[in-house]
Amino acid sequence: MTRFILVHRFPPAATQDDVFAMAHAAVSRSPGDTRWLRSWVAGADGILFCEWEAPSAEAIRSVLEGLDLCPLEAIYRVKPLWFA
């Protein structure tokens, strides 16, 4: 399965509860082959990074459609990198 990093920007007025509610909605409507793995926040910059596993970027976009609290700025296809 392919991994993706998504970059979202959340509005300054958004609360932690608002962001959690949006994340819960996305996870609950994800089909079996598209799943959220983890997120990181750069709070001072208002940026949310989310790691997903999905067959395509379009599959993730369809899950996020209509969840407008944290607009999607970019989706990057990534590969885990291991250092020896």
C-alpha cells in the first residue's frame, strides 16, 4: 500500500476539539483500503501533517471531501526511509 503525507492549514480560531472532530469524521468514513496512520501539528504555524496509507491520493481526497475545517494544501507520496 502507498503512503502519503498530507499538509493542512487550520484557521487560528480552530480549537483542539474542532481538529479532533474533523479527524474523527475522516477516519470514520474511510473505506477499508484507505486509512489514517498518524498526525503531527506545528501549532505556531497552524499546520497539520497527516500520514495516510491508501491506493491513491484521489482515494484520500474523496474521504476528506466536505471536511473543510483544515483545507488540504498538498499531498505527497512518500516512502519510509531507514538509516543504518
